[in-house]
Amino acid sequence: MNGFRVILIYNILLFMVAALGLPLILPVLLASGKLRRTFTKRLGFQHMPDAAGSPELRRSIKGPIWIHALSVGEVLSAVPLVKALKHKNKNYNIYFSVSTRTGFRVANRELTGIAGTIFFYPYDLFFVVRRVVNKVNPALVIIVETDIWPNFLNATARRNVPVVLVNARLSKKSFRGYKRFAFFFRRVFSGFSKICVQSDPDGERFRRLGISADRITVTGNIKFDQDEDPIPIEQLQQWRRRLKIDQGEKVWLAGSTHAGEEAIIRDVFIRLQRKPYRVLLILAPRDPQRAPAVARLFQQGGISTALVSGLSSHDGERVDGVIVDTIGDLRMLYALADMAFIGGSLVTCGGHNPLEPAAFSKPVLFGGDMSDFAAIARMLLESGGARQVRNAADLYAAVSMLMGNRLKAEEMGQNAYRVFCENKGALARNLEIIVNELSDK
């Protein structure tokens, strides 16, 4: 089946689903503040100022480099890449798009002054995508990890714009789903001029979908190349005062948790409070808007709990549980913690990035489902930097062991940090491929 027929069938099905689902979509749209605030922007009705700079520079620019990252995790992964591209290619502007409001806030915090324009990625309606692509007029598009859409790739192909997929991964589960419709996804992924995959198994799965081997390069995972800027001691001390952490008190951080995990963590923490040492639990839900509900769950278990946004170093009583309802503080809190549990892993959500605590030499715990970070999880387990838990009993045993055995906790943390350091280099390899694509323009 040729590309025209594939994209035609896709658009027919897309409009059928949109037409039939409109009665259901509208109430959801009206009820969700997040969707309401981004809906028109993702239809292309947003201001994207000319970011070319001086008239002299503007004359030398054919078009910007457009980098797209789905949400917070992908945005943070992309930050070192954006900085490196800006440094290496000063004659190109960088346009940066996201799909979520939280991603948009993080992108503005991390990339203001580096990316000339930060905006919302368009919905994959052919007339919307075509208008936005024409407006941006990119020299090159880079998509980070995921958020792959047929109409977008078709629109860039029609303009002969190269598109590079970086930090790509293809899990066994996703591969099985794609394989059922290989005739369709082969055409979709063929829209990329280059696919930079995290590992050899990822590359092999793309090849088995029918993607030409010369388009696939194993470059590693750019998450290993995240910034290593140390957290200033003064900032850590400010946070310790704000959280009222006593000398010798242990801090357990559960990061990026999902519904179904918080109740398990609460019950484990209640048992930990019977121990002779004091423990502060910091829990960061993956969706910060869930924080008030999570705080109520902990309070119902008799745990004194507060939201981090309401804490002050000057007043208020000390609490045993802190729920993070802010964006951008998780890295600081990982630096502060004695150990970390990675959320999304005790439920079937694929887990989240375990390198964030590893970068601060923290022992890492995660549940049975780390399928979205399988290679990294395997490295950490094999090195002795992480331990996998299957249920509440396992989690309690692991946390208790680390709380009571300082030398073991330090050893695990050092092992995790070694994995983080030894696997750097993906950023440089991705950058080389991107620069080559630009030079071919």
C-alpha cells in the first residue's frame, strides 16, 4: 500500500472517530481546565513570534530547528540537547514545542533564552498541521522519544524537511501492537530520515517493522547526559529547614507515583513509623494536581501531612509526610533524600526515570513494571545500585534495610552513580547525526 493511500485511510478514520466521538469529547473538554486552556492553541491559534534575532542573522537563516517533546520527562531529556544544538549551530533558531501544560511550564523554566519560541504542538489534523508547519518553516525537525503522528510526518515530507527521531525506544509490548499493523506503521516510521535508538533491541524491533537499516543508529540514551550541576549547599539547607528535617533523620522520597501506589506507600510508611528512628516521607505524584487527594489519603491513615507549597521554614508544625504539589522541585528533593522509590512501577504504567536519583548517588527502589526504562533498570539491578520490589512486603523490607544499614545504602548509591557516569555519550552521538542532517540541507 503506497503512502498516499495510507495517509488517506488514516484521515478518513480520524474524522470518523472525531465525528462519532464529538458528543463525548465536548463534555470532557468543558470539564477539564487543562484541555480547555490548550485546545485552541493546539488547533494552531497561538502566537509564535519571529525569533530570528538581528536582521543580519535573519538573512543567514533558512529556517529554525524545531524540537518537539511530549511532556515533562521528554522536555527534561531534551534540555542538554537543546543547549548543545544552540551552542554548535548559532545561525539557527530553535523552536520548541510540547503537548501538555506541565511540559510547557517546564520548557519555559528550563529553555527561556535558549529556545527562541516555545509553543504547543498541533493536533494531528491535516489542515492544522499543514498551517503550523508552513508557519514555522523548519530546516529540521527533531522529535524526542515519542509523540509520532502521521499527518505531521506527511506535512514535513511534502516540504522535504528532514525529521530525526532521537532517544527512540520500542518496547516488546509496543512492537507487538505495531506489528499487527505493520503496513501502516512501516509507512509512518519511514517518514523519519534518521531514527536514533537507545539500544540494540530497540533497533532490531524497528528493523523488523520494515524500517531500512541505514536509517537506524544505536546512539544510547541521552538521559545519561543530563546536567550534573551540583545543588548548592545553601539551597539544600534551606529545604531542610523548610521541611524541618532533624539531624540524623532519614528521608524517603517516592517520586512520580500513580494512583494505586500511594495507598501501598502509606501502609508501608505507617509500619516504618514504629521503628526507633525518625523518617520523613516525601511523595511526588506524577500529576501534581492529584496532590490534595493524596494528602487526604495519608491523613486518613493518621499521618500528619502537608503540601509542599504550604510549608515554611519559619512557622508551622513538623509533619511526617510531605506531598509535592509543585513542578520543578523533584531534582532538588532527590538530592535531599536518603533513598528513592520510582513510581509507575508497582502499577502497570511502565515506571519512570531511575537516573534522576542515581545522578545523586541515591539507592534506587522500583516495582515490577519498569518496561519503559527496561535497559536502565537492568543496568542498575546488575550493578547493585537498585533493588526491585513486587509488593508492600518487599517494599517495607527494602526500605527498612536501607534505613538501618547506612553502609549498604551508600554502596547502592555509589553503584547507581557509577552506572549513570559510565553510560554517557549518547548526546554527542545524536548531535553528530543531527548536524549531518543539517549539512545535507
